[in-house]
Amino acid sequence: MKIEFHGPPMCDFSRMDKNGDIEVPEGTTLKQFLKLVKLPVIWRKVFPVLVNYQKVPMETALNDGDIVSAFSPSGGG
């Protein structure tokens, strides 16, 4: 199944296809997906990680076409 991922530059985007999707096996949980893309654990504890723009438990199974977003604070002046 394909998952769309929006994350910080420190993540591993090497599995992302030309459409911006990452292929994962059926039944992959959010926690497993975040390990796959190498999102640092501290990031998960400090900043929101959303599935389809909603906060969900880390053990939530992802579905084909889900959007996973790991937001970071933005700076400005």
C-alpha cells in the first residue's frame, strides 16, 4: 500500500517514489512507518505526528492512501 509522507529533511526519503508515496506492507502501524522513515524518537515526543491531519495512537494501522505528516515548528521574524 502507498503512504504519502510529509516530514522534516532529516528523515529517510530514499523509498519515496516519483509521486511522493512510500510503499509499505499491509498492516503497517504508524510507529513502524516512522521507524522506516527514520523519524527521530525525540521528534515524535515533542512535535505532532498526524495521519490524515488528525492525531492518532502510534499503534494505528495505516491504510492505502493515508497521509502521514510530521510537522515542525516554523521560524519567522
